[in-house]
Amino acid sequence: MLPVTVFMALLCIAASKPKKHHYQVERATAVTDEEEQVSAAAPAPAAFPTPSGGAREQNGAPKTLAAAVLVTDVRSGEVLYEKNADAPRAAASTQKLLTALIVAESGYLDQSVTVQPVDTFAEPVRLNIKPGEFYERIDLLRALLVKSPNDVARCLARDNAGSIEVFAEKMNAKARALGATHSHFVNPNGLPVPDQYSTARDLSIIARAAYANPTIRSIVCLPQLVFRYASGRTRELQNTNKVLKSLAYCNGMKTGYTEAAGHCLIASGTIPGRDVIVVVLGDSKAGVWRDASALLSWGLISM
Amino acid sequence: MSDLFQEQLQALRAQSLQRKLREIGSAQGSEIEIVGRHLVNFSSNDYLGLAADPLLRRAAIGAIEKFGVGAGASRLVSGTQSPHVALEAALAKWKCVPAALTFSSGYAAAVGTLTALASKRDVVILDKLSHASLIDGARLSGATVRVFPHNHLGKLESHLEWAQRELPEARRIVVTESVFSMDGDQAPLGELIELKKRFDAILLLDEAHAIGVLGPNGRGLAAELGLERQVDVQLGTLSKALGVSGGYVCGSRSLIDWLINRARSFVFSTAPPPALAAAATAAIEFLASAEGEARRIMLWKRIVRLGAELPAAPEASGKSGGAIIPWIVGDEQRALDLARSLQREGFLVPAIRYPTVAKGAARLRITVSAAHTEAQIAQLGEAMRRLSVGDYGPVAAERRSSGVGT
């Protein structure tokens, strides 16, 4: 695809050469009636459809009703579009990407974890793992990223750091090390507590680090997962990320919702030569998929 | 006898299931001609627009000048001409495997390979949505055939456990596709490889719809995930993104030598025309070049553009993993009506029905090509948004998983 500037330049050249226009008009009149109807009914090709009926920002990004948005080119780190990206907000379960990153980087993922009673004291959504059961870390990590169970987040965090409090310290240290300095984390799952916040920009930084981790990359793209309980019973977990399931070029990331945070989604996408991460915070239930899809598509093909 | 067929055909018509051929009066491309009408073509598997590319035309013409048209004999007798040898060398190099073998069609490659790999003492375990050629090959091999629900690793595992327990001496062959032809979604390849290793099984992966689309230089899903070396038998086609005709198998030297001796669809077919081999070689060399990568990037930009154009109802849509976007309607007649409406507006988007997909899972199958212009895709998107209001319900996903009637 031509860079926008070149494209504009070509348009100018075309406009300054009226002969070219004549040629195009002649060609248009040469087609059959039926084809003319097609082109009459069709929109202008440049009109990239957007969730809000074609409304777009100055740089062409689709306009959304989300409270905060950040679209980043993963390879260059360039911000393609932002809206309230530095406003402190509840991140809800999207912060599980940070939890997962710490667990994945700590290694020994094929080793077993024993579930403790304290792990199960969590709000829904839960997987209902039981105290005394053994699970491989990797299986818990997969469940965490695909289905977002809060008991699993607690179990992995406690296993990793000894307690939720110490794990939260690790989360804050890790975030700072990555350059996500406008966040404060208190728990591994994003359940609402006072003084826990992040920003679209910080979450994008964290998501980029998670995206670079091969273990996380290979999990967040799974549309579903069969979880095997210690009892031998299996349960099919559907990925909560609906954009993953609808767009070929979406390759994962993480959903989130609490009343305070609204509907949130971090979505990553790839086409050959380009990777984009979209952070959408504080959106509506239906809007979040629509907005993230539109932003992801736009980010991947905008120049 | 003819009355018998009349009755059967009438039954098909009554269920909106009778299929017909339509004549295309032009070369393949983003626009094709059907009975004098020009339609924008969203139905072909020519994902990179190579089928009518001058590069391939020149290669074929050059080979015709030198080698004529027919190959004269089967490959094993005297039909293996220099272009056939060059093609298999180019394939092996491109796919980074020791050896490759080409067949007259993808169907022949699948049937020939499976019948050569499996005997009646063996077990073939297939994904339910595997292409008909893979199912036919498995059946024809005489092996015990087991089918697991689409991409269901748990069921695959229990089939493997069963085979290991009940038929410990049997060769276990797991068969799946990397991008499924009618649903467009991908197999969980990493997990499949874990399983096949654990149960000491052979993995046959059909990359037909991933070649040219996924992976560095279009080498497929296994290459995209860096898992090429762990797939025992890589099946693919020259007929889709590569723009020509034929099928291929890539793998170890001993696998290929065995197929040369035992794959009956290879042994008992006249060699494909040398000009086709020359054109396919040109296509592979193109994919391996920087221009080929640029074309593949163009394809993905078109895929993204269509993704942005289609109405948002993600929970009901099929996951697409490539250039195939399934638009699941459900009802057979409704799918046909939608396809007809689109055709009236100048778009060729086929309705896919039983038996290609399960009953009640009829769909439009939109395929995107690098040859499409942005305008063509925007126009299709506008028409789809206007015509398909009310379709695309969540029930579609449920019906979809009810399985395929092959």
C-alpha cells in the first residue's frame, strides 16, 4: 500500500491532469447498466467503516465511546492513536497480563502447585479449584489467560510470591521496570479495591512485554481450552475475547470487566510485517468488541 | 435408471441442495465473467492472484515451447521431465525439508499418501472437518478410522489412548488441516504436536489453505509457528495460492521414496503436464522473493479491510485464520438467497451447503485475494451490511459444531 503522503501526491497529480479524468469517465460509461448500479450503490472506497457510523478522529482512527484508548505499533513502539491514555482507571482483569508475565518469566511452568484454601477466596469468575488439588503451573496459566478465573489468579500469585501482598509488590516493581510508572497494583486479578489503578498507556506497555513472551503469545491466541481438573473431569473453557474469535488477524490478549472499570479489552493483531496492540478501557458491553475490532483493523492497515 | 436419478435429483432440488456448474468466460482474477456479466470474484482460492499472473504464464509458455503439452507416461515410466524434477527441488528448498513429491491434484496427494502410509492394521484419526480427500484416503487405506470433533484435543487424546491400548502394534496417524477449507479456522498445531509425540503417532498436516497465506514466505502454519520439523507429513497444494494445479507432499527422503513406490494415485496417473510444473516452480520462486512477501502483505491488508467492513457480531461469526471468511447463515435457502442477491449486485460469493458443510450450517464463503482492490472490498462490505440484516445469529455457532456430513 502506498504511504498516505504518496497517495495524496498522486491525487494532486491526477487533479492537475484533466485528461486523466476524461479517460476515467469514458471508462465508466463503457460498463454495463448493471455494473453502473453497483458503483452507484457502493460507498466511496476510501470510507473505512467505523462503529459510530463512519465518524473518525483527525488521523483517521475510528471514533469510539470508550473512556480511554491506546493503539500502538508493537515493533516500533509508535503510538498510532490515543484518547485519555494517561487517565488513571481501573484495569479490571486486563491486569492479569502482568500477573501472567511474572508467572511466565519465573519459569518452572511444568511443575506442580498445590491449591491452598486461601486461593479459593475469590469473587466470580472462578474455576473452583479445590484446596489440596495439584495442578501444573502451565495449565493454571492457560486457564488464567483464556477464561480469567480469579481463584486461579490468586493461586498462581500466592505460589509465585508466597502471598498476594508480596506478589502485588512484584507487580508494581515489574511495571516500573517496564516503564509503566503511572499504575498501582494491589491484587493479581483486577478485582476492585481502593488505590488500584493503571492507565491505557501503562497497560499498553505491559501488554507489549507480554506479547513478546512466547509462552503468553501461544496461550492468548487459543479460542478454547480443555481444562483437566485434578479429579480427571474436563471442562471446555471458551476464550472470553470475542475479537479473537471473529478476526483472522487478531491473535489474542485479555478481556476485563468490573462495574467501575466498564468493559475493557486489550487486543493484539498481526499481519506480515506489522503487529498492533489496542487497549480499550471503559467501554459498553456491546461497544467494546466493535470498537476494539475497528481500532485493530485500522491500526494494522493505517500508515 | 435415468428415472431413478431424476427422482434423486428432484429430492436434492426440494432441499435446495442441487448443485450446478457455471461457466467462467474469462481468466481467474478479482473480476471474472459469467455468461457475459462481470462479477467481482470472492469465491476463488487464488489468494495471491497468481493464477493469471504474467510470470506464471511466461513460465508455462516457455515450458510448452520446449517440452510440449503432454507428459506422455506416468512419472515412474518416462513421464518425469526436467520441470517436474525442478519443481520438487524448489518445493523442498522452499519448505526446508529433505524431499518433496508432486501429484496431479491435492485430492490425489491426500488419497495416495494416506493409502501408502496406513494399512488395515493401522489407525487413522481425523479431525471431523478434514477435507473429503483426507477422509476418502483414510477409508480407502482400510485402516481403523476414528474421527474427533473439530479441533477437540480431549477427544483426540482419548482416541490415541484407545489405539495405544487396543492396537499397540498399529501405526497411529493423526490427520488434520492447518486452515480449514469451509470454516477458515486454524488447528491448534502446538498442542497437536505435543499429543502426537506423547502417543508416538505420525502427524499429517494438510496446509492447502495456509500455503501462500501464513508463515514466512507463505510456507504455511507450521512455519509460522516454527514447528515445521515436528510435522511428519506436510501435505499441500499447487492449486490455490500458488495459482496452478496439483498437490504435493513434503517430508523425509524415506517418506517420499516410499510414496514414489506405493502411492497408487501417483504411480497410476500420467505425469502432470510439464508446463504446469514450470508454472508452479515460478510461483514458488515468487513466494520466496521479496515481491512475493509484498504480495502476501497485500493479501493481509485486504483481509483486514474486509474484517473492518463486515458487520460486527463477533460472537456469532466463525473464527477465520486466513483468507477464508465464513459467513454463517444456517438455513440453506437463506444462504442461497443471499448469494443470489449479492450476485445481482455484481459479487460472486458462493453459498456453501450440505454435504460440504453440516445441514443447517449453510454459509457464504468469502475468500479474499491480494488481487482485490480496496474499492471492491468496500463495496462488498456495504452490500453485506445492507443485505444480511437479521442473519448471522448466535445459533449459527451452535449448529456449526454439530459436525459435517461428509
